[in-house]
Amino acid sequence: MTSGIPDGPPGVGRRTEVRGADGVDFGYALRVVRVPWFSARMGVRTAAVTLVLFLVALASAVVSIRFGEYALTLGEVVAALTGSGTEFHRMIVVQWRLPVVVAAIVFGALLGIGGAIFQSLTRNPLGSPDVIGFDAGSYTAVVLSLLVFGNGDYWSLAGAAIGGGLATAFLVYVLAYRRGVQGFRLIVVGIGVSALLGSVNAYLITRADLTDAMTVGFWGAGSLTRVSWNSMVPSLAVAAVIVLAAALLAPSLRRLELGDDAAVAHGTRVTAVRPALMVVGVATTALVTAAAGPIGFVALVAPQLARRLTRSPGVGVLPAAATGAALLAAAHFLAVLVAEFHRPVPVGLITVCLGGLYLIRLLIHESRRTYGASG
């Protein structure tokens, strides 16, 4: 429950004392949005951390523009972005490299949102779309579109990725359903479905033409380098719809964390909100998969890292988006640095290497907590 303590004019600038269901004081929160159909409260620390993370993502993106086959100075990058550089520099920065770094920020934010949604729904830090198998469903649908049906344009891939992700989500939900869906059962079933789809992908790739197999294999590693404005503009339009839907559903997501009974008591239509949240969560990863390939572990790491940085009792959608943007922008920066000294590396390989270490640590921590509590 919350008890309002006015401190200034109504609307923006009011301070609200936030207390959890058990009466624990979570400090003071700043009401940042208030309109008749939507209200959001964000703690001062959360707002500050979120802003810093978005600034880190922006800084990493701008610095990474410097690197490539034709190196630029930071001043030349800034001049090209402000329209005062040479035409050649503006072409390199604006036409070639800017859509890639925009994709790193936007796609990272989408992955953070998707991870926050599913980790909240499953109430488990392992409840991520790439762990549950929704990424694998999107990937399988895109592989079928490319290798079997020969459709390689953006809208065909986007439709296949979203359809494959939703179909996989429905299959996992049905297989995991037993008088309701428990988070742990959903994760276990999702891992099994993901393994099954992985074998299907491997079979399709081994039966494909060598050139097509190499193209799909490199695309499956998750790369931002092939992103251009032709694919990024429609991606931004779809991403805007997804982010708006996530923002509207975020209050209901927080109420669902208290349990279905508590959510119903607060006026949440659980039977309608939960499927809507799953569709939005799947759409976040499906859009990224269609445009850049499957980029793993960002959705897994971002929400938990954001929760620790903000010291929040739950998983927040906006902090997770900021953390995801910072992680993917930093991974892209690391990828271009590696390319400077060795050879190009897909950003998905960077995130998998770093995320794998985090997953090992998370599994050890969860097992110690589980067996320590039972012992």
C-alpha cells in the first residue's frame, strides 16, 4: 500500500512514501508520470541509476562510431552528427555507423524489457526469453523462412520471428500448464523445447547449400553490422509500439508480483493481462532476432543487474531497459575494438561469453540458497 505525503503542487514533484505488502518501508519515491489513465512512481535512486545507464549507453555508442575500416576522431564524429563535418565523414557516420549504434541501444533496451517481463511473471531470475526458449522459436522460424521458403526481406523475417516466438510461447505455456503455470515448470519445459528446436535448426543448416548455411550460421551468432536505415526505420516504429505497450502494462506487472489474488484485489484482470504481457515480452526478442539475429543473455542479465544497482525489491521495466541498452552498447563497443586488432566478431558472441559467466554464477548462487535453506 502507499500513503501520499504531498510535497509541492499536484502531479510531477509529489513525494510518496512507498511501503510493500509486508509493511517494509522502501523509502520515498518521485512520481514522474501522472495522467488520468497511467501513473508511475520511481524512486530517486532508481531514476538516477536509470539516467546514468542510458548515458553510458549513449557514450559507448558515440565512441564506438570512431572505429571501423576508416578510423575517425571523436571530434570528427561529433561534427558529422551535428551536420558540420565533411560530406564523406557524414556518409560514414550517419549512413553507415549510426544505424548500428542506434540498434545497439534500442535492441538492448528491448531485450531488457523482455527479460524484466518474464522474470517478473515467472518470479525467477532464470525466467528469460533466451533461457525459456522463445528466442529459439523465433530463430527456427527465421531459418525456415530463409532456407526453406527463400524469403529474406525484412518484413518476412520480422513476421516469421514474431510468429515463431509466439507459437513457441504458446507451446511452452500449454506443456507447462497444470492447474496454473508455475515459474519453475515453465523454465524447465522451455529449456526442453529450446533444445528440441536447436536440433531442428542444426538439421536444416546441415541440409542447406553451403553459402546459405554460412549466411544463416553467421546471422545466428547475432550481429549488428548488417543493420541499415532500411531495416532500422521499421524496427524503430515497431519498437515504439512495444515500448508503449510495456509501459501501459508495467503497473499490472508489479501487481502480479504480489500474487494473482492480490492483483485481482487491486483490480487487475489477470486472465487478460498475463497473456498480453507474454505477447509483449515475446515481441521484444522476436524483433531483435528478426533484425540482428538472436543476441543471448542480455535479457537474462539486465533485469537482475538493474535490480541490484537500484536496490529495488522487484524487477523494474525501465531500469532493465536502461541496463540492457548499456550492456549491448558496451558489447558492441568491445566487438569493434576486437575487430581493430584481430577480426570482426559478432556482438552476440560477446554477450554469450559474458552472459555465460553470469549464468554460472547465478546457478551456483541459486543452488546454494536452495540447498542451504533445505539444510
